Amino acid sequence: MACVSNERQDMPKGLVLSVNDYIVQVDNTGRIIREDKRSAISSGSQDILNRLNISA
């Protein structure tokens, strides 16, 4: 499924997410530790919104 950030335009099928929600999802996904993943964002590192100076 695609992520759609502007729900006012003609939308393809997909999930409607704000940019902040998308960034948080990327950060959370990057922190997941799995055997079939190369690496993960360390639990001690700041979340992506703070690192990018974006308020939640």
C-alpha cells in the first residue's frame, strides 16, 4: 500500500499519513531488531523528529 500525504487530491488506494506520522513510523520501524535485518537504530539514540528539529 502506498502512503498518501495529501488526502485532498485524488487519492490512490493507500494509507493516509501526515509527514510527522510517516517519519515516526520510519523511526519505529528502524528500531526493530530482527535476525533478517542488517541493523537497527539504537534505543539510546534520539528519535528522528528531535534529530530533525521537528516538533511532534
